[in-house]
Amino acid sequence: MAASSKAAPAPSPADQTVDHAEHHQLIAQNLNGLLENFTEMRAEWRAEMRVLKREIAALHKKFEQVDIDLPDVRGRLETVTSATYDSDQTLRGVLKHVEALWGTAIEIAGDKAATVKKQMADIEEEIRHSGSEMERRLADLSGPTDTKK
């Protein structure tokens, strides 16, 4: 008959007894582990806080620069708006003169008035097309911009 090599089952936690010195040693080991974990966690936290402080300082500098640049941008925008308004007024005046000239050219053309009217219509269509393109480009420029960097 073969000898059976059964290991004795481990005693239950209630049956295990720990002497007083061993008990203190286990407590000390656990406290040391907790202290090491706390120290490591504290070091990681401090490193993260240093990174966050640098990032906040960089953002603060960017906001300060934006605050400095904003009046200049506002002034340039007012200048451009004023120049655009002045140009629009000038163009409206020129357009009135051109319309008067077309009328005069049609009157003078006599039997060629149809040709003059066709040229006028072609030019007006070209102006409308370029005006539509300009409006589209201005809408693109005045629309919201993506400032992610």
C-alpha cells in the first residue's frame, strides 16, 4: 500500500495565535507600509501641484498678453471699420455717377442701345458675382474661429 502524503489543512484564523512580540512586529510592518504609501502619494501630489502651478502661471501670462493686445486689436478693428464705411460711401457715390453715365450712353447709342444695355447687364452680373464672393469671404472672416492650439 502506498503511503498517502496529505498535508495538514491550514489552521483557521481564529485558531492561529500570535504572541505579543509578533503582534507588535506586524503592527509596525503595517504602519511602515502605510507611511511609505503616504510618503509616495504625497511626493506624487507635490509633483503634480508643481506642474499645475507652472501651467497656471503660463495661462496667466497668456491672459495678461491678451489683455495688453485687446485695446490695440479693438483700435485696429475700429480703423478698419471706419475705412470700410468711408470706402462704401465713396463707392456709392461713384456708382451713382456710373449709373448716370450708362443712362447717357444708352441715350447717345441710338440704334446700338441694345448692345450698350447688354454690356451694362454683363458688367452688373460680374459685379454681383464678385460681390457675392466678397460677402462669402467676409462671412468666413467674421464667423467664429477655431483657436485650439
